[in-house]
Amino acid sequence: METDELLEFAVDLARGAGEITLQYFRKKPETSKKSDGSYVTIADREAESYLRRRIAERFPDDGILGEEEGELEGRSGRRWILDPIDGTFAFVHGVPLYGVLIAVEIKGEMSVGVVNVPALREIVSAAKGLGCFLNGAPARVSSTAELKDALLLSTSFSRATESLQARAGVSRTWGDCYGYVLVATGRADIMLDPVMNLWDCAPLLPIMEEAGGTFTDWRGVRTAYGGNSIATNGLLFEEVMSLIRQ
């Protein structure tokens, strides 16, 4: 299977799952809380079931890891990593900045990433060596070269980021996956989160890198397994990391 075919299939999957979520958006869907206090809805469960079913039909030997249903081991060397609704808090409260996240890991490398923000009709997709795209058109990070001119985003800020906020031009909490979409498409310059899961990070690494930016953990390590994340336009990476390390 060529990477471009995997990307095309992943985009189609994300679009289909997004349509499922829109059936429940702003309609008070059945909702409960997990042990960690985060929300889960019937839309999360139905979207993930849809994704798993279609992947199993097309690629029965592939592994699947999803936020809601756990891991299915595979035999092909490929693993699909799924977050049916990233930003469920936003979804439950009728805020359109949630997304469907899909990644394909091939022999340990995050090679394909897709984020569908269905309520805004924005799909950002990327595959290793093929580039990054917004609704099918090439996408690129910003050219902002100085932190004083930068737009800094986070799902939530804390004391750990005070020095970075003080140096950045503007700070906003346009968070969850949408913040990374904004950086990858040049509409913001930096996005960070202190706590992330693998299914949150997996598609963002190829998306950010193919858009010309960086995606690392808070130590500056290129990984989706770090438990936290920082995305930049590349030009600001060293300055951002020097402040984070303090």
C-alpha cells in the first residue's frame, strides 16, 4: 500500500467519522464521565466503532489503538491510532473546535496524520514526504521569526508557561487539536499542551513536520510518546525551548 493511498483512505475515514459526530453536536448527546473526569459521549463511541469497522474491512492485518476501545494487535507492521473526538469538553458544550484524529504508524514511525474539524469543515492531512494539506490545498507554517510577534496558543496556560506568555506577542486558548491546525496552516505560531496522550499526538507529528514546523515534547524530543507537546513554526523553536527549559 502506497503512502498516498493510506492518506486518501485516512481522510475519507476522518470525514465519515466527522459526519457521525455532527449528528449529535449541539443536541445534548448521551454523556458520561470517565475515571479521570473527562467526558465521553455516544458520539465518541459511535465514531470510533465506525473507524474500527472500516479499517478492519480494508486492512484486516493492521493494528488499531483507539481512545475508547483500547488496542487490537496487528500483524502487518502498521497501526492505526484513533481519537474519535479530540476536545470532547468543547463538543459537549457546543463549541466547534473539536476534531477527529487519525494517524497511521508504520514500523514505529508516525507516517500519516489527519485532523478533521467537522463543525468548521476543515481537514488538515499529511503523509511523510508528501506534504501537508488544508482541504486538499498545500498548507504551510508561518514565517514569524521573533517571539514578540508570535501568536501563542494552549488548551490551558499555567505558571510553567508564564515566561513564554510574557515574551509572546499574543496568547489565546484556542486549544485541543484546533490549536495545532492553526499552527500547521500558518494562522498561529506556537501551540503547547502540558498533558497529552498518544492518540492526541500521533497525527500531529507528521502534520507539523510536513507543514515545515516542529512537533516535540517539552524536552524538545521529536516524539508522539512524550506525554506533552509543543508545536512551532520551526523558526521559533529554539527560543521557545529555551524558555520552557527554564
